[in-house]
Amino acid sequence: MNKSAFLFPGQGSQATGMGKSFVEHSTTAAQMLEAASEALKIDMAHLLFEPNDLLEQTKYTQPAILLVSMMAYRLFKEQMPQAPAFSLGHSLGEFSALACVGAMDWLEAVKLVHLRGDLMQKACEGVDAGMMVVLGVADEDVEAICQDAREQGKKVWPANYNADGQIVIAGIKSDLQSIEERLKEAKARRVMLLNMSVASHCPLLEPAVVPLTEALERVLNDSFAAPVISNVTAKAYNSKSEALDLLGKQLVSPVLYKQSIRDNDDLVDRYIEFGHGGVLKGLNRRSTKKLTLVVSDYDSLNATLETLEGES
């Protein structure tokens, strides 16, 4: 049988209406929505399906994305209960990846990332934090520009290595804006501040590390059904002790997404992304020649199942 890697998107993949077709077609998804609403004391149907101001706030964005990813995965698993060769998430998605392989219960993961988002927001309170995407500049050039800026007392760091020619940097918004001209001089095709009120994967989140690790200690299981690829190292791990160490570091370290795909590409025949939007499929086009299937809604679930059944 062909081997698959299971992928899970992170913040930025959210959109009003995500998950609705799962709930409309599946009692499993409807029950998951209800369970998450009860666990968080949040009306998740309103958060997901109706226009509101909360979905863009990190502490609500994270459980919303994870819930939809878990719906997609659970509905797929009902039809095709195969284990992945490995699971991999982008930033927040690493927690979905852990729930996928049984390293934590999915509902505990929903509660955990709600806490994670809250801790991240609090770490950035009183600081005009943000993130900025840079297109068309080599990693080493972005790194050098950030390094020069830090030597001048500015707070800017590489945060997400998404694909060749696409890197996200994080820090203080005014400091990010101060290096725009340098980035454009380095032939950036685009430099754009993202709609983010936190600076993920940089030292500004240091205050969140200890409380998140303490919460992880309570919910992580000792056994994993398959390895998870760490955002921090781009290498596999499969134990609670490794997860505790790596997920704390993940808050303040850059996401090595493109490195994770390239370094582990030989282990799989294809990728399957679970969650709204197909964001990782887009990134994968620059890092692998292998197929990335997407389970984003009920129609794409059926299309992915048909593709896999056609292979067998």
C-alpha cells in the first residue's frame, strides 16, 4: 500500500463557513461541534459559520481551526482507517498532528490550543506585535536583514520558512515596517503585514512557554500511533518527553515547514491535508513533486477517498 503523510494547517487558514458541510452531512462532525462548544463554553457554530469578530482573535482562531481539521480527519478515518507514515502540522497544526496519532485526545487538544492562543495573546499585550510575509527573497538574505536590524536594537526574527521565496517574519510592527525598504532593495516581490495581533515563533512569546508546557504535561499520552515531524527540528519524534520539550520551543522558534517536507519526502508517496483551504497543498507545490490531496469539505473528502480507492 502507498504511504501517506497527514498534514494539518495552522493560523491563517480560517474562514467563515469552514466545517459547515461536514456538520451538515455527518452526525460525527455535528457531535464534535457540540462537544467543543460545551468544553470551551463557546458557541462554535456561531464562531465557525456566522460573520463575527472573534474568529480572527488568536485564542478563538486556534480551536476553530483544530476542530475543523479533526472533523476532516475523523470523517476520513471512518472510511479509510489507515495510519500515516508520519503526521505534520504547520505551527498550530502540529497540535492537530498530535491528536491525529493519538498523542492527545482531540477534545483535550481543542481546549489546549484555546489556552495556547490566550497565552500568546497575553504575551503580546502592550506590545504592538505582528507578522509580515516576504516573497521573492532568499532565506539567507532575510536572515541577514533581520540580524542587522536586531543589532540596531530592533525586534524582528524569521518565523515561518514556508517555501522557497516565501518566508514570514515576526516581531514589533514598527520594527517590521522599518526593514521593508531593505527587503525591497533585496528584490522582494511583495512585503505585506499580516492580519495578526501576535508575533508567533519568536522570543516575544517566551512568557507563554512554561504555562503551555505545564498544560501539555497533563494532556499528552505516552504512546503515538505514528511519528510527528517537529516544526522546530524538521525531524520525527514519538514520545511525551520529546513533545514536552519541542512544543515549548515551538512557540519561540521558527517553523521549518519546507525543510520538514523536503527532509522527509522520501518516506511517503503522497500527502493528505486535513483542514480548511488547502493552504499546505499550495506550499507543497514548491517543495515536492508528490501529490497533495485535500480534505477541506465534504465534497473534497469524497474526491480524496475516490482517488485513494482508485489506487488500490
